[in-house]
Amino acid sequence: MASRTPPAPSPASASARGERPEPAGRTRRRLSVDERREQLIAVALELFSHRPPEEVSIDDIAAAAGASRPLVYHYFPGKQAIYEESLRRAGRELSARFEEPAEGPLSERLYRVMGRYLDFVQSHGPGFAALLRGGSVTASTNTSAVIDEVRQAAYDQIIGHLALPSPSPGLRLTVRAWIANAEITSLEWLADRSVPLEDLQLHLVQEFVAALTLTAAREPALAAELAGFLADERPDGPTGRLVDDLAGLLAVPGLADALTALATGPRPASDAAADTTAG
């Protein structure tokens, strides 16, 4: 007796599983539970990356995934849940971009890190801008925790690159303030993009070098470490270019004289008293 080939799944059976039917003549491997969940997260993250989260609906996610609305609800109780899971995925990716081998000049390491960071900001702008500006209706304790973890990852990496046995409170504050500034600056850049991305990348790194130098001016122990950092820098690197720009300012008429007067003029009585006490 001749064998019979089992009939192909009908569009009705695909619909019953919550999947959109394939056109005639095409077959698609059925995704496992884990694969389908991963697909929904990836699709949602892509949508949230290009539109503010409040503008993305469950129907949008279902359509982009080639699935039905009930199927999305089968894996996630609602849009907030899938948004938070997508954000956790993005947070892990962003945290990984701060990882950089401790090799070469410090500012050049940070320059590479900021290149990866800004590339991520550019690719995931609308969703992250809405969240970080505090204007997203999808913001929650869970989403805030994800952003805090990214900030902590950035902080840990930068402190690690400084390789100081016991970072001072002033230095820790400097690093956290710079991270906050980089975040605000990059979000402002997303709003108009009037500055080339490479210029912003260099600017942020040079701001860190300037902030580190200012902190060292107040902390002798850090100043000694700063000498070692600067000795490793190259003239064509971010720090070398910053020094060159600052030196160029001395050619501005009157500026060098004004700076000299400030540096050599009488100090406030409070500063002199502090020196006497320290002595």
C-alpha cells in the first residue's frame, strides 16, 4: 500500500499557535520556546531603539516578529515587562562596551571606550533618551536599576584603568560627575547632532583629562600619579591635543598676562591660614 505524505500545516493551524501563516510554498522552522522569547526581545529592542517606548505597542512588536498579539502575551504579561527585559539586554551590551584592555595611554583607552559608547547611544537613541530624561511613562524601579548598573559598570572600569590602590573621595566624585556629564552631553547631542560624533568623542575624553587634572591640583598624592599618566601620553593623542590647544590660548592678546597675574597675585587670607596650619 502506497504511503501517504502528511498534509502541510494549514494557515488555520499556524494561526491557532499564534503564528502568522506563511505564504504558499514556503515553510518555516517552528521556533522553540526559548528561541521565540529571544526573538520577541530582539524585535522589541529594535523598535524601542528607534522610537520612544510609549510609542511602541504590543501590536507593533507582534507585527515585527511575525507573531500574533496573543502569542506576545503568552511570553510577557504586557509591554512594560518586555520593555524591561529589552532594557536589561541593552544594559548588558552597553556595560560590555566599557571593557577595554589596560594597555597604552589612558586617554586613548578612554577614547576607544567613548567611541563604542556613543555608537550605542546613536543606535538606541529615542528609547534611552526618553528613559534617561525621566519623561518616559515606562520608567520604573526596574528600569532605573538597569541604568544604575550601567553607570556602575562605567565607574568600575574607569577606576580600574586609573589603577590607584585607594581612590580618594574627591577622585571618586570626579569620575561619577564625569559619567553623568557624558550621559547628559550625549543625550543633548541626540537632540540636534550639530557636532560631528568624532568631535564629541574627543571632547568628552578631554573633559575627563581636565577634570582629573583639576582634582590632582587639590590632591598631592593624585598629582604624583598624574605625572605617570601624562608621561605615557602621545602628542597626537587626546591629551596631547588638549595640551596643544591650551598652549595656543597663550597667544591670545592679554591672556598670558592675565593668567600670570592670577597665579602670582596675593592669595585670600583663608588660603594663607590653611598653609600655616598645614605647616
